[in-house]
Amino acid sequence: MATRGRGAAAAALLMAVSAALPPARGFSVPLQRPDDCGAEHYFDSSRLACAPCGAHQRQSSGGSFCECEPGYRMVSTNGGFSVTCEKCPENMSGVTQDGWNCITCPKGLTSKGNCKCPNNEILVERSVDGVLLDEALCIRCNGSEPSFSASDAPGSRCVRCEKTFIQVSKSCDCNSPNILTGGLCFLAHEGLPPKGVAAVRFAQLGITLASAWFLKNLQSSAFACWLYSNLTACQALGNMCVMNMNSLSSSSTDACGLFQYIFVNTARVGVIHSIPYWRHNLPWLYYGDQPGLASQVLEKNHFPTTFTFKGADADVKLKFIAASFDAAGNFLKWQSLEGGLLQLCPDTQTKLNAAYVFGTTYQQNCKISVSKILLDFANPVFYDLFLEYNGGNGQQHLWAVPVLNLNLQYNEKFVNQGSNFNNWLLTRRFFLVDALSGKENDLGKSPRVIRIASKITISIRLVSHTQRGTIYPPLITVGYTDVLIQNPETQSVMVSFAVSYEMNQREAQIQTDIALGVLGGLAVLWSLLKTAGWKRRTGSSIIDLQTVFKFLLFYAGDLANVFFIITVGTGIYWLVFFKAQQFVSVLLPLPSQEEDFVTYIACAFSLKALQFLHLLVSQLAIDIFFIDWERPKGKVLKAVEGEGVTKSAAAPVSIWRTYFIANEWNEIQTVRKINPLFQVLAVLFFLEVVGFSNLALMDASSSLTRSSESYVAPWSRILRFGVSAALWVAIAILQIIFFAVIYERFVEDKISQFVDLCCVSNISVFLLSHNCFGHYIHGRSVHGHADTNMEEMNMNLKREAENLCSQRGLLPNTDGQTFQISISRKMRLNYDWIHETLTRKRGPARLLDSSANTFEQSTRAYNAMNKFLSSFIDHVHKEMDYIVKDKLLLERILGMEFMEPIEKSIFYNDEGHSFTDVLYYGNETTLLIFDILFFSVVDLASQSFVLAAILTYLQQEIFRFIRTTLGQKNLASKTLVDQRFLI
């Protein structure tokens, strides 16, 4: 009962709460900001809304509480949220600094109702023991010797005045003709730096601003640096020069002009660490503007230590360290770049530190909100970058890293023109964000313009012919973006940080060009030989336009092979030598240096596609005929239509054997030496599942697996092609070996089975791939008949197995059933004369009855062709006879025939089933290379192995369908086999 009662009470409570809840908009609140509250309201943070102030109160400067109006003092307050104010009497109209008391102000009031004092006087409201005075006192600070005191900035106490005042005027005043600038006092005499221009040029926006920071500090920093060699003043002046993009103008007196003035006129003070560009007391900003100096800085000396891909941490990591300064010139600290000091994009510590692992190409890009930049980089920090190394005696040394400022006007023209670094002007100091120089008039306000290092690239260049990982001094390239502040919440900037590795690729390019030239020349010779062989096989000796076109087609295919060999060799070379090296001797080409390689792949694919289409068209235009050797068995009685009588006639020969052979030929037209689907799936499996794709990353690791927490380097297009092409070739070779050694020997060999089937079916195949050249499969049965019952067929096969009958070869006592045939012109003319009736459904009057229908004409033409070819094989036509011989070794190598069939045709013995040249099976190399190039082109365009695999398989199926369909039509047209029986 108690439980039931508690349940009822809970249900009632829920119903009450539900009833109390407002409808759909009960959880919606209005958005109000402190700026929206107005002068008589404050922002109540507990309600996130504006609330009214009390009587005689106004909003505070921060907007989060109320304060008394001028002339009113506080009586009570609860943290500013509940304030009680009281009006001060007429004779004590001022309010003390703390706001609690009224006081008489003899020298006037401020806008806030407090007492004020003249310059160099301090306000005193209480006695030494804290008793409030009836009238505030303004006490003048003693600026004479020995006190030399002046009021501080708030005007609350006297402090010793700035030392330049004392040095110049022996007082705390800086009267004319002395110069007061930036809170410092200087003697007016000759030799001072010229008056500086406190302007900052934002070239990308086309505007020049009068910077509040420059107005306050430029002249004083220049004077203090020049007169007193003040270290922070010199650093501050150098920082202002850097904020002005290291501008170089002999006629300008901007920050850099003043710095150059001091630099030139302080040669007598000496240099630091024997570096001529680093003067005592001055920051090192420039390397000098002598022609060719950049080349000397970047290439004359090698970095004193070496790096490896696999070794101790000291040999694998780049230890960059930066000396950091604030805008006022104060040294902050030494900072390591590890941890993402220069990387504006947020990321994990592991991924940020990967930028400094030697050999790992690093790329980071992101968009950053301007509001976040203003929040995180309110004060600029300036960096002098060094690379730390061990000097060999246990002493750590630093190597200065030069800076290429892309916004330096001197550099812009050379960088845009792609000029080498001989003409560059190198600098030293840089910053990430400058939100200071873009402030106008008031340093306390938000900047009008900010300047962001939107592109930072650290370049590491390997010394040529090194075997121990020797590098040139690194170079950091910085590009800045000027942003006009409009709405920081919606504005954003794209920033990037990269570490790139490069080496001089000129030697590799020369070797590639030599290989391309040599192999290209050999391709021309090989194409000429192919064209000569083609002319011999067509029975023509005239060089016409068709011959030139054919040569170009042959050359396209051979040149595609040249490009393929070069690109595959290049890809595998970089894959092996880059990933396997321990002591660094080679570095990958940069993406910009891969353009020629990608062009070679595109050329190879285009030319190979042309060769493939040529091959497809050639195979779809072959002449083929099935010679049926079967003879009638006895005679049958046949009624004569229209005469009412019967006559004896030869028993008809079954056409089903011909249909059967035609179907088998149709099936083997697209049989390949490999399984295309397995090939694609196996390549994709090894790339994506096993992890071979990780070998294509631009880092030194040769591991096939990567942690999800580790940084993933950009892809190298050369390595992607090298890995995928190597896998394609390796898997294809393994497939070919498997099918040739195991599958075709122990399971199924469709090509050999087709030849055997022709013999069992008593049908030979006569095909012409050229006008006077082709292939012949001798399928004449040694038993005389093939159209028999099962018992007799088995008996015949048994006798053949026991060698109780003659051999299957064309010649007596031989087994040779396949031949390459080179027929005479006379033979070809007779073949065409009879074949014309097969293709045009009409023929000469002596062969066809003019009253017969089309089907009967075609049947008679088929019988005439069968009779002609069988009699030709049986040497019946002495004027069109043939001989059988072996091909010379050189003829086999060159793929052409030296002997021209003038009077007699020539049958060349063939042990290798060369009739597959008119099938997919005999052109596996062309098909495989086309598949590899198609896969690679799609992958290089999409950077996706999966998409490349899918599209490669689709194109294989599409072209297989086209080859099968059109090949079937050609087969039906040339052999008179009804296409309805080809399944």
C-alpha cells in the first residue's frame, strides 16, 4: 500500500510539473549583449539579460554593473549589482578615487567627477595615517637635482624621471630645443637619425596607415638605439622594420630606413660571432643585397651534421629553436618549434611534432577565425630561427636559418617570375601575427588591419651525390596576408604550414631524357619493322597514306611502351631507393617536379588507348571460315518438288558441328591469360587492406601500418604510381605463371582444347588477319568421320590414344595442327571472288541461280567456299599450291616473313598457337598495360585506389562486351553461321 501511495504521489508531481511547463517555446530566451543595454542599464550575468540601474546611477565601463553618476558617492554596494548613491554637498562636489567619499577639489574635476591635478603634480586625498582630507591637495614633484622626480602615469605618486631627461636637461623637463619623443628626451644636434615616417604600408589592400605604435615608439627607438646603443630600443626598431615587411628604399625614412641608417653608420662597433650582417647592439635583419649572395648563403656551406631515416633521435629529428622577442624589444625566451610554435592550425602534439622528423613531408592547412587570431595573438612575437646541432666537442651550436619574405617588394618580382634564389634578398626575423601596427590613433582600440603569416614553408635541400644525409642550410619561406577588419566573427583566413624536402633533380631528368631518347629511337626502328612486315603481309609494296597511318599507329603503341617502361622504372626506383635507405642519399621530387612524370603517364595512357582501339578494330575485321571435312554417308531418297517423283541424293552433312565450333570460337575471343576481376580485387586488397598504399606517403617510414594518432604525410604521385604499378605487374606475373603451369595443365586449357575440339569435330579454321597473312588450324579428323554415334566416337578416341591410327598433323607423320599462313595474291583473289557472295548475298551466274532466293544463294556460296578451301588444303589447285616450312629464328623475333609468296603460298609450322594474336589471349601485354595505365590515370586524378579499381573493372567489362558483341556479328557475317545459334 505504501508503495502504491508513493507511486501515486510521483505521478501527481509529474503531472503538476508538466502542467506548469509552458508550451513549445518555454525554453527560449532572448539574446542580449552588454552593448545592447544602454547607459542606464547593466548586463546581469545571472539572467544573461539587461537590468536597469538605480537612481543616480549609470552603466560601468565594462557594462557588468552600475556605478554612481558624477557628483554622487556610494553609500552601499553589493558587488556593484545593488548600489546606493548619495549626492555630494555643494562645497564638496568631488568624489574620491574609490568613490565612497565627497571631497573639495581646488583644481577642477574630471569627466568622472574625481579631482584632477596639472601635469607633474600628484593628487593627495588622505593623510599619511589614512585620514580623509577636507580638501584634496595637488603636490608638485621635485624635478631638480638630486630628486629628479616626476609623477607616474596614474598621477598617484612621484617617481624618478626617465634617465634621458636627466642626461639631457639635468631635470625632468624636456624643453626646446631638446626633442621629446616616445617618452624620451634627446639633445637636438647634428648626426641624429632623420625624422621617421610612422606609416605602415599594407600593399595587398593598397592602403597606408599612420600606426599609433610607430608614432609613439619609432623616433624614440631610433634615437635611443643611435645615441645610447640601447639594446631593447634597437630590437624594437628592428621589429618595426619587420612589421613594415623589411622594406628597402634608399629615399624612405620609414622603420627600415632608420635601421639601415644606423646599421651603415655603426660599422666601427664591430660584428657578432664574425657574422658581417650582425652588428653589435643591433638585431640581425638582413643578409645583404649583393648579387648572388643568397646562393652563397644557401649552397656554399653544408650543414655541419648528417641525418638518417633510421637511427638515434638526434639523427632523425630537426631541432629548430627560436629566440623570441616582444614588440618592445625585450627578449622573451628560447623556444623549440616542437609543440606547434609556428603552426597556427590546432592539432595533436604527436602530429604537430611530426613536422620535424627528417624526411617527412609535412603539410597543414586550415581556416582560422579572425576573432580567434585577435584573441590569441593580441601582442606580436618576433622570432629569430636557428637549427641546433652538436659541434662534436659536446658544445651545442646554432645555425642561423635564413628567411625568404614573399611580401618583401624586392623579392616579389623574382618569386613571381620563378627566378632561382641567386636574386633573392634573405632576411632573418619574422612574426606570425601583427595586430599592433594596424592600430590607428589609439593603442587601446582594435586594429583596423592585421597581418598574418598565412604561408610558412621550411625547405630542406639535400646535397647532391651525398651518401650520408648531408643537407644545405634550411630556408624558411614566409608569405603574409593583410586582413582589413570588418566583422571578426565572420571573417576567416586560410593558413598553411609545410616542411618540404628536395634535391637537385637535374641529373635524374637528364637520365630520363636520355632513356626516352634512346628507347624512343628504338621504338621508331621497331615500328618501321612492323610496318614493313605489315606491308609484306598485305601483299602491297607501295608506300601510300595508309602505310603512313599504319606506321603512326604502330609507333603510338611502341612509344606507349617506352613511356610505360620509363614511368614504371622511375616509380619503382624512387620507391625502393627512398624508402629503403638508412643514410639519406636521395629525396623525393617535389609535387612541382612531378609534372613531367605525370605528363609521361598521360602520354603513355593516350598512346596505349590508341593502340588498344587499333587492336580492337583489327580483331573485329578478320576474315574467318570453318572448313567442314565431313563427307556424306550414303544416299537418301528425296522428293522432287513439283514433279511428284523421288530421286536418290547424297545424305546431308550435319551443320551442328560447325555451329558448335563457332560457339567455342566465340567464347574464347575474350579469354585472357589472367582473371581480370581477381587482378583488380587482389591489387585493391594489397593496397588498402594490407597497407601497401602507406608506402606512397612522403615520409621516411616503410611500415605498412600507421597509427590513427600519427601524422599522415601527403601522397607522392610518383610513389602511388610505383606502388600500384609494381603490384599490378607482380600479381599479373603470378597469375600468368599459375595459369600456365598449374591451371592450364591440370584444370582447363581453353586454347588447346579448342584445337583438339576442331580435330574431333572434323573442322578446320581458316582465318586471315591481313590481306595475305593469317592462321590455319588443321582440324581434319584422322578417322574420316566425326558425325557418328557415341560408341564409335569413343572407339576412335581409344584407337588414337593407342597410336593405332595416323597422326593429326597436316603433313603425314606429324602432329602440327596450327600454322601461320602467307598466301599468294592469286589465292587471295580467288578467296575474295567466292567470299563476295557471302558478304553481298550475290555472286557470279555460274555459281548461283538467278531465280534462287537469298538464303539458297548464301548456302551455295558457303558450299563453294568450303569446297574451294578444302581442295586448296588438299593440293588440288596446282596453280595455287602451298609449301610447309619452319620459320627462321630471326623471322620469329622480328615478327615478319622474309620470303614473299609469289607462286606458292607458305604454311609456317607454329608450335605456340599464334592464332591467338587475333584474340584477347594473344595480346595480354597490351591489355595489361592499358589496364595499369587506366587505373593509374584515374588514381592520380582522384587520389583514390578504390575508385580507380571500380572504374578499371567497369571499362574491362565494357570493352569485353563490345569485343564479344561485334566479334559475334563479324563471325556470323564471315562464316554464314546464323547469329541466332551463337550463344
